[in-house]
Amino acid sequence: MLSDRLKAKFDSVIARYPLKRSAIVPLLLFAQDEIGYVSDEAVEEIARRVGVNPIEVIEDIGYYSMLHRQPVGKFHLQVCTNISCMLRGGEKIFEHCAKELGIEHKQTTPDGLFSLEEVECLGACCGAPAMQVNYDFYENVTPEKLDALLADLRKKDQGSRIKD
Amino acid sequence: MAEPIKLSIDGKPVTVPPGTLLIEAAKQVGIEVPSFCYYPGLSLQGACRMCLVAIEKMPKLQTACTTVVTNGMVVHTDTPEVANTRKSMLEFLLTNHPLDCPVCDKGGECELQDAVFRYGAAETRFLEGKLHEEEKKFSNLVYYDRPRCILCFRCIRVCDEGMDVNAYGIGFRAAHSEIIPNRGEQLECEECGMCIDICPVGALTSGTYRYKTRPWEVTYTGTICNHCGDGCRTTLSVRNNVVIRANNRDHSGLNGEFLCVKGRFGWDFVNSERRLKSPLLRKNGKQEEASWEEALTFTVERLKTILAEHGPGAVAVIGSNRTTNEEDYLLQRFARTVLGTNDIDHHRTADFSSLVRALTEAGATDRYATIEDISAAKSLLLIGNDPTHQHPLIAYQIRQAVRQHGARLYIVNSREIKLRRQSSQYLQVKPQGEAEAVRALAGQAPAAQDLCAGGTGALTALADALKKESDTVILFGDEIQGQTVNDLVTCGLTLPGKTRFVALGDYANSRGAADMGLLPDTLPGYQPLSNEKARERMESAWAAKIPAAPGRNIRSIFEGIRAGEIKALLVFGANPVKTFGLDNAALTGLQLLFVAELFRTETAELANVVVPAASFAEKSGTVTNTCGEVQALKRTMRQAGTRSDLEILLALARLFGQRWTYQSPEDVLREIIALVPGYDIPLPSLLVGRAVPTHPEGRPPALERPDLVFSSRDSLFTSGTLSRYSWALNSVDEAKKPYGHAF
Amino acid sequence: MGNILKEITNSATALAKGFSITFKTMLRPTVTENYPHQPPTFEDRYRGLHVLRRDENGLEKCVACFLCAAACPSNCIYIEAAENTAAHRISAAERYAKVYNIDYNRCIFCGYCVEACPCDAITHGHGFEISAYDTNALIYRKEQLLEPLPASAKK
């Protein structure tokens, strides 16, 4: 079941667009923020609300790499390997990440903490190599900085668990 | 009419109507512009870029498939630039293509293969390895091979626009784009296989044909599909006496490229292991294999005894909805003249008799609609029936009419049929309320307040809308029968323009069975038995007496058997036990039950004599579709041990001492053409594969009782008894969905 | 007189010319083959009985594309194709030849099939002893045409 808060959000977002189907991507993002991924139920609901066939919503999810049909880890590491980042060592960052976490592209660590993805340009070429963790950007990443970041994230997770 | 457009292509002057696409204009003067994504009748895509041509005064090459011609346009398709572009586009398309032509099912009839042969690009300049992905099984009937796919999106468009199913989408992007099915890894759709047929490469392959043979290794025979009453032309591919696939290869006939799941995959009952191959004779309560001679002699001897003891009233005949016109004609001749009984009937699935009578009485026998009339109609009124399930071709043609010519579709139905998505007005009436709605529309009886959800206002709105239309095609199912057909025709003829009518009957030759007089009170061509002139005409042609009194209809035949009045029943290609839900005791009073069938059906199990009949692929003849168009069946193969119903009837007649002179189905057809009113069809048109419309004229007696005409409500995946013996039709999960399910 | 002398000279020349070939040939190695007492020798490209090849894993190379049958001018090749499954794998591709017959009553050993084969699956071997008392025996099945499994292939 989708929460009432999400449904209310859907209503208000759809109202903002002159063409209903223009709201598909924002709706998908809101749904993913709440559920963690885009569930079948969310696909059906969005398709119904904007009046398209569910397959068209699934097409959009496939097109945008930031949308997921399966749950991803708590921290979703997205490493850019597009041209600017590549020239500044983005691929090395990605490989380092993979080695440290023991996972590959589009995989999640067994504890469900980290997911890794090689992504296209994040629009942060000025700070290449760049990466994104959930919605936060990290620029001029080096392997050392990355290690520190991973440790930091692990600590953050521990902290949140103690609080829970 | 707007002024035609004049342009020049490769120096050749072309004149075409405005709005023509450049690619079509080029085709008209015999200049081929290669393309993959362009398909006549589908929306424009411009995805493959193969059709780029040079147009003077345009800075870059233009796609011929999306460019509309204008006056004075000067087009070149033979410049080095265009040739180079074609080569480069092919190189791009082959970037990830595996070039596994020797293995691929499409090899030999592949558009990509042809294009590469013609335009080059056999060598690639890419150094990177090709992306590979494993083949995916979308369903038991549809497989998808991503590497072969060139992303022309024809499958997506035909599924969406042609079939209104929308089962395909595009997943992911760029080099990783692929065709995705609607249910995760699986398809849930009508399984029509249009996507397989339309695929220009071997990306989508058929579950029943894949890796079996190669296209040049089989023989192709154009014949008519044996399932529903639409009469689609289909090409059977046969190798070693086994049907391997069916598709309308040359896109000829009234269905063009269309075939539904039954037409494309439902032919495999022909090859079924369970086909009867030898006659069965009941000895000591058990059916045992017997020779043809033994079985037929036994039947005739038993018949002669019964006729001698009880008279012709003790023998009844049930005909088929699938056998050819020739066989039906001979069957009723056999019953009326050899057995001397008019107790002959078949499972009537639409009230054709009433339609013929109504149109004859109104003097409007030119108002039978053809399939082409449906697709070209500006306005359509559909009453009852669910064409999506029962008449896939007619449903397709209705969708074509709506989508391509902006036709208005009006629907009166008690169920939420899928075609309502295309309708301008959809009048949902209460269950079994269709006839009442028609009577109300015709002004015969006022409608009850609860007839439709929106009150009687909706009905008035429908009537008003219809009055503004012209040349409406009215289609009706078994819900409308007897007097109501008369009301509908009278009312329809008052509408503006040339209103036309179609009665929707279930099976391949339902219409032909009625036309050929498999009815207790009607001679061939809807001539009533009571009409002395008509009777005498047949009597003199057949040199035999026809009993004048009408016989028993099919319900009375069953009652007669129960009452012990009927001692012998001959059944040709029908399964009345199942169709009419007869109980086990219903036929026990018979001294002879003779069944000619393909399979050991419920009726055949009870029979004294069962003879193996030939299927539609194994015989020639003609069938008449539900619109009254006659088409020719062509024999494509032989099945050892079987005989066609025609051969069986001739053998029976011979054993009865008759001297019938027919040598072939054609001889019978010639007699039909000469004798049956409305069937004076030109033989040559028939033989070249055309659908020839008929215009029967006659005043058959009124429908005796309402439970004589009823549809089997076959879904997309069922077809009476035959579908039970088809692996393909039962292999898909969708077959478990009930009749009326909208995919 | 002169005529007689001329005749003698001419005859002697002719004899010497003729016998020179005889004697030369006498000294050359013999070309007559002692078949069937000794095995015959073949040129590499001799077009004998066909051999269906296997790949390095012992799988059949033939993918049943039917191109050999299409190229055959005497129509002597008959194939039935079937699909490989994971459990029952005969060739490396999706399809394999379930039945592969060559009718040696009709084969003219033209080699077009070998040329047509995109997989180098069918080749000409050096087999030639195919005479039989029964024409049916001249229809060779796939089993007779296939090359034996290589020792390296694990079975």
C-alpha cells in the first residue's frame, strides 16, 4: 500500500503539469524516495493516475539510471566515469570502490548497506572525478578520500542504529 | 478532391495525391527506398534512418518515410552520397548484430540480410566486441533475441496501434535498449504473433516454427483458416506432409498481414497425434479399428434396415460448421434425396436466415457488408458479440476503420467488451438486453427504464447520432435473432446512405452451412421447402423426390431420439454432445450413430461407427465467411487413412446405389453455381484467391424457437473442439483467461 | 636405291624415337597403383565421400542451415533440423541437424556443398569405396558421415 502522504504528493504534483504524463518522472522519484525503489504497485498507481499504460512507466524507469525496480543499499554510491571524470581518474575511483566493497556495478553488499553503480555524467565536471551518494555530491575524490567517506558512512549507519 | 502533387524522383516524373509519403511515391514508379521501421498503416517512426534520400534545396539528407511530398520536389535516391549513407547506416545497424544468419530463422527472408546484400556494409570498422545477450522467452509462442534486434519498433507499434494490446515497451537506453514485455520477463497478450510476422529481422521468433527448417525448404499453399467465421487467408508452410507454420505470406486476401493466435498458431491440430487414422466400428460394445469398406457397408446396411422398418422419419442428420460448401451441399442432398428426410440441421451460431429474409423482403439484397466494407466504413454499429474474441479479424478491421479513417463506432452490448475503447458511444445494456435495445431503437417497443445504465436518454442519444451518420455498417451477434433481425434491418434501412449488415456467426463455414441448406425447412440458397417451384427445380436437377414437409430442427432431433422416434443419427464434423450439453442417456436410444470426425470427441465416443475425416489442410473446396464472401480452400497435404467428408458422402451414396457423377469438389461447385440462388460466382476469381461476395435472396421460414441460434462464445484461444487438440493454443497462460478478458 | 636407304634411315629413326620413350619410362618410377593390394594415394583436394566435421569440443559443426542442400545441383542432401537444449546439446549454435542424409546415387561430387557451408562443417574426405548391391545403402546417414569424436573431447 502506498502511504496517504505519497498519494497526496501525487495529487499535488500531477496538478502542476498541463499534460498529465509529464509528471511521470517526478512521481517516480517521489515514490522511490519513500519506498526505496519503484514497486510494481507504484508503477500501476502512477500509470493509472497519469492515464498511460504501465509499460510506458516501466520504459521510463529503464531509461533513467537513477530509478530502480529493485531495492538498493542504504547508501547508493554512484561513480561517474564519463569523459571529464575518466580523464581525472574516475575509473580508478570506481575500481577502488568495487575492491573495497567487494561488489560490482549495480550490486549491493550483503549487509544491504552499500550499492555501487557506474553512472554517466553527474554534471559535476568542474570537480571531477565526482561521485554521488544518495543525493549528496562528493567532488575531487581520491582513493584516500573515498576510504574516509566509506568509513564515515559506516559510522553514520552505526549511529542511526543505536538511536533506533 | 485536392490537386495531385507532381514531383520528380531520379528524373522520373511522379503524380500522387497530396499527403503521400515520399517512400510511397517512390514505390509507385518502381524505385525502392530501403527502410526497416516504416510499415504501411503504422505510425511513422524514423528510427532506422535507412530511407535517407537527397532532396534538392534541402541542406541534409531527409528520411523518405516521414517526408510528405510537395509540388516540384526533386528527389535523388541514386547519388553516391545516398549510397554511402545506406552503407553506413547498415554498418551501424550491424554494430551489435551477431550475423548468425545460418542459424537464424529469418535467414532467407530477412529484410536486413537483403539490404546488406544489396547495399554492402559486410565489413565493420568497429574494433570493440559485440554486446551479447541471451535469448529471452517471452511466452511459449514468442521468443526474443536481443542481439539480432535493430530497434525498428514495428512490434511495439503493431501491438499498440494494430492490436490495441500494448504489450511491448522499450527498456533501458542507447546501445542497451531492448524490447521489453509487459509482465516483467513475460508477455501477457493476445499472442497473435503479429510482432513475429512484422519483425524485419529474426529478433522475434515463433515458438512453433523456430529452428525447424528454412524458408526455402518448405512448400507454401494459400488457403483459408478453419477457425472463426472471418475467413482469413493464410499460407501454410508444409514440409514432409507436416504443417510447420502459418502466416499470410503474400499479405493477400481480406486480412492483409493480419492473423490472430488461432490463425497463426492454431493449425497444429492437423498434425496432432490424436487424429483418427482409421475407421472405428463398435463390436461387442467396444470401438475397434475397422477398414473403410467394413465401416461404410455396415452403416449403409444398418441405415437400409432402419429405413425399411421405420421409414425416413427415423433418420436424422447433423451437419458441420467447418466443412466446405460442397460437402454441406452434398450432405443435404444425401439426406433429402437418398435418405428421404428433411431432419437435417447444424449448430446455428447466427441467424443468417432471418437476415436474408429481412433484406429480401425489403428489396435490399445488395446490403450485405463485406470485410472490406467494415475497414472502409465511416460509421459502425456493433450490437452484441465480442469481436475481439469471436471475430479477431473483424475487430482488427473495426480498429483500422476507427484509427485510420476516423470512423465512429457505436456499441450496444451487455458486457464491457474491449472494443469500447474505440467507440464513440458505448451503450451498456442489462444482460440479454441487446434485443430490447434494438426493438426500442426501431421504435417497435419502448425501452424499459432499467435497460441501460444512463436511462433511456442514452438510447435516444445513440439513435440521434446514428441518424447523422451515413453508410453505416451494422454488425450483430446471436443476441439478435428472429423478428428482431427484421426490426433491425427495417430500422437500419431508414438510416441515411447505404446501410449494410453483417450477422456474426462463429465458425469457418457457419454461413456456408446455412447458405447450403443444412436446415430442416430450407433448401440451398434460403429457398423454403414450402416453395414448390424451388423444390421442383432441385428435384429435376437431382432427378429425385424431396419430401415437402419441413423436418425436425436440431432440438427436436434430440427430443425425437429421446422419444425413440429417431433410430439413426449421422453426424458430420460436429460434436453435439458437448455443444448442446447432452447427457449420457440422450443418444442411447439410437440404433446407429455415425460420426465423421477428426478426433474422438464426446459424440464420437458414443458412436457405432466413427470414420476419420480430412481436415481443412487436406482438402479442396470453398468456404463462406460470416460476411458471405466465398473463398477457396486448397489442399496442402495428405493424412494417411483419412477421407474428406465429400469422399465419404460419395462413397455412402454409391453404396446406396446412387449414380452421382461428381469427380471432384469443383464438379459440386459448378452445380452450386448453377443451382443455388445468390451463388452465381465467377469461378476464375475464386481460383486466383479472391474473396467473392454473395448476395443470397430468399424467404426462408421464420425461426422456430429461440434456443436454436446460439454462439459458443469461443475466446481467442478456443475454437470448439479443434482447439483442444492444439498444443500452441493450450500452451499459453492467457488461454486460461475466460471469454471476454481484455488483454 | 636412294629411296631404300632413305626408308631404312627413317624406320630406324622412328624405332629409336619410339623405343626411347619405352626405355625412358622403364627407368622412371612406376605410376600404376596396386589397388586394392595397396592403398591408393590422393591429392589433398580430391573430392571423395563427405565428412561432417566436429569442433574442438567434439560438438558437431553443422548448424543445419540447409545451404548445402540449397546449393546442391542434384538435390541429394536431405536435412531435418532441431533445436539444441541445455541438456541435449549437439552443435554449438541453437540449431543442429537431427537428420542429415546424402544420397550417393545422385551426388556428383561437385563440391558446391562444401563451398556453400558457412561453418566448414561439411568437407570432402578421401573415401571412395561406396559401391553397393542395394541403392538404399547409398543413402548415407549422419552417423556414417560424421567424423569420429576427437580424443580430446570429454564425453
